[in-house]
Amino acid sequence: MPRKQPTTLEECNAELELVHKQLQQYQNREKMLTRKLSVEERRIRTYRLCARGGYLESIVPELIAMTNEEANDYLYHAVHSEEARAFLKKRAEGGTTE
């Protein structure tokens, strides 16, 4: 059913006020959804970091006793080793990582 067009100034002002109110509601809804998305993305990232960090500590238990700087140095050298580079190259080419 088509909407009736306002004909008087009062009707136009009422219609304008209604549209402004709806616009504000949509903007508030957008802010709410943006915050919700941000919280969900942060939750997913936190879970991923904890899972990977836990796995890393399980295979290299010495990391637990290291300072953050020592652990960073160890991981930097481990990741930049020839074996790690070969692994990443093979993975990028679509080969198996075994």
C-alpha cells in the first residue's frame, strides 16, 4: 500500500521528524552492531592467541621460565631458521607440511 504524501506544512514537519527519529535509531543500531562485532573479533583473537601460546609452551616448556624478551628472541631465531623457511615455502607452494 503506497504511503500518503504529506500535503500541509504540519504533515511535512511531522514526516521529517519521524524520518530523523528513524535515522537516529538506525545510527544507534549501527553503533551497537559495530561494538558487538568488535567484541566478537577480540574474543576470537584472544582465543587463538591463548590456544597457540598454550600449544607452543607445551612443545617448548622452557618458554614458561623465560622472560618475554628471551622468549621473543628464541621464537625469532626459531622462525627465521632455514627449516622454518623451507616449511613455509613448501606450504605456500601447496605441498604437504610433513
